[in-house]
Amino acid sequence: MQTSSDHTQSSLDFERIAAAIRYINAHFQEQPDLETIAEQVHMSPFHFQRMFTEWAGISPKKFLQYISLNYAKSLLKEDPAQSLLDVSFATGLSSSSRLHDLFIKIEGMSPAVYKSGGNQLHIEFDFYPTPFGQVIIANTDIGICYMAFEENWEKAMSKLQAYFPHATLVMKKNTVQRSALSVFTSDTVPETPIHLHLKGTAFQLKVWEALLKIPMGTVSTYGKLAQSIDQPKAARAVGTAIGSNPVAFLIPCHRVIQSSGHFGGYMWDPVRKTALIGWEQAQVHQ
């Protein structure tokens, strides 16, 4: 039975932050002030401001700037002709929040394992609190194979079982899983690379590797990502591959938005995508 003790305070705070973001998205044209937003989450303006700042590292007002349509458009206009493959990571590495993405390595599962639905795979998994809600993290002996935001334990385990129908699943925490959590909490680059062991087609793996090249604090579009893998006419297929990403956050599919500047959908809730983008902006600009 899951209890409140299973959550960190930041994970609990996210429930209120998500509610605030939903309200802001629905009423952005009214430009709601701090008092109005705080009222929607049943908090005083003072406590809401403090809670939000502790979670994001910046004020609600500054956060709103980072998730606005105009700000997203300005990010997309920066070096629009530059391929993601040529993007410099120097800025991200010099910031207080390091680019963990540089230390994430993808290894595809063998065709036999892929086709068999994980037959003969031994997978360990468990649940962890994060600043964006609870995640389930699963790994093989090679690396992380699955990571998803999910508050309901039974639903999360059912989805994992469906993804690897013939694997042996064991609920157990380990150091591989904890290393994945470092992207939420650490200000330094991990000492060793985080390995991902992924079930995907050659095209999917190529798209997921391209996602790793989008620097933290920036965004791209489906069209630009298609260009970066030398398939400029495959934007729709790229979108499908992004939607099949089995590893939340570590493979940053949340950094891909619509060319209009709208953030668009996200399999783990569009509100969470908005929060991820705003939070990353805050880390980079601290």
C-alpha cells in the first residue's frame, strides 16, 4: 500500500504546481496574478511563492516567462539553420546545471530479444519520487530499459509487463536505477555514463540518439529533428518514434515542440512537459 511517506516533498509539491500550470494554461490571456493562482491551489500567496521557488529555483513570474508561447518561439529562432548534430554543448556545460545528456549512452537490444518481447531478460524495477511526480525505473544487466512517470503502482507495472511480456520482472532497487535519478538532483556530471538498454527499431534508436543532442534549456521541432538525421521528409515518422520513447526524461522527448511554439502533447501528460521545459530553463539560467 502506497503512503505519503513514499514521496519526497518536492514530488508532493508538484501536484500543486501541476494544478497551477493547468490553471495558467487555461487562463493565460487573463494574465492571472500571484494571488489568483495561489487561490486555485488553496494556498496563501506567500506560501505558494515560497513552495514554487523551492521547487523550481525561480519565482512563479519568471517561470511563466519560460513556458510562454513567445519565449518558446524565441528559442526556436536561435540558429534555425543549425543542425542538432552541430549544436555546441559548451553553454550547457558551463552552467550550474550540467548536461547529463552527454553521459547517456544507448545500446539497442538484439533483434532476437526485441522480437521475443524480452524473452530471457531479467529486469529489476522499482518506484522513486522525483520533482515531477513518481517514476518507475527498470533495468537489465546492461542498463536502464524503461522509465515512466506514473503515480499508480498497478498501472505502472502493467505497462512494464506489456512492454516486456516475456521478461522476468523483479521488484528491487539497485544502483543502476539510482544513477538515473541523478539527473533530477545532482549539479555535477555523473562519474560514469548512464547506459540505456533499449528495445527499438533502427530508426527509433536513431531518433532517440538525436534527442540526446538537444541541449538542456533549449527546444527543437519535429521537422528539425528529421533534418538532423538526414531524413527531412520524415517528420511524421520522427514524431511517431518520439511518441514511442520508453525512457522518460533521460531521453528528452519533452524538448521537442511544435513549429508554432506550442508545446504540444506528451505521453506522460502535457502539463508535466510544460513543467519540465520551464524547470530546465530555470536550471540553465541560474
